[in-house]
Amino acid sequence: MNKLIIFLILIFFDFISKKIVYELIDLNTFIPLTFFLDLTHIHNFGVSFGLFAGLISPWILVVIGLLVVIFIYYLMISSSDKIEKMGLLIIISGAISNIIDRILNGYVIDFIYLNYRDLYWPAFNFADIYITLGIMMILSSFFRKIKK
């Protein structure tokens, strides 16, 4: 499948999911789906896990994010490994999705909330899943190369 189509589908899916959450779930409301998964509506003004919220301007985060995307794009076009290229494309898709959210809103909408008893994972979104999946693909490729 064409990389541009994959990129656009991932961005669209993330955007639509955030729009649905924004429209249908009140801010800071938690809707239990299972014993470990809630849907929520959180505004993340920081970076990962809300770090540095309120300390760094959203526009500085946008610029930093775009610089990171440019670097990752360079890595992608320089790579000869198909899995690594796809992992980097998926990371770029997640990063751009969150950058778009930050440009439009000044924050990123997070809505997937994992918890078990007294253990809680910070809320996240599909763009964050893309970034994690991309990193896992790159690590897989890296360990496969080491094994050879």
C-alpha cells in the first residue's frame, strides 16, 4: 500500500477518534468499558504523560515536534529495511496527528485509560499507539539484524 495512503488513513482515524471523544464525552469523565479499560476525555497540555504541562508553550512543542518529525523522515528515507521504514512512517503519522491536535486546540486529546486496582497508566490516544507500535517495529528490525 502506498505510504501516503497509510499516513493519511492513520491521521484520519486518530483525528476522528479524538473528535468523537470531544463531542460525546465530557471533559475529565471516565466511562468504564472493562475492569481495566476506561474511555475518558483528558486535555494533555504537556508532552508524554502530561510532563511539563503549563511549563512549555504549545507552539514550542509544535516546533520541537516538527523538528523531530523532519529527523525521523530523514531516517526513513535513508533506511533500506522495509520494516524499519514502515515503523518510522507509523511514528511520523502519530507525531503529526498529535501535532495537528496541538495546533488546533493547544493541547492533545487523550482518551484511552488503562487501570487495574490501584495501578494506573496515563491516558493516551491512537497517535500514541502508532508511535509505540512504530518503535516496536524498529526494535524488532534492530534485534533481527543483531541476530544475523
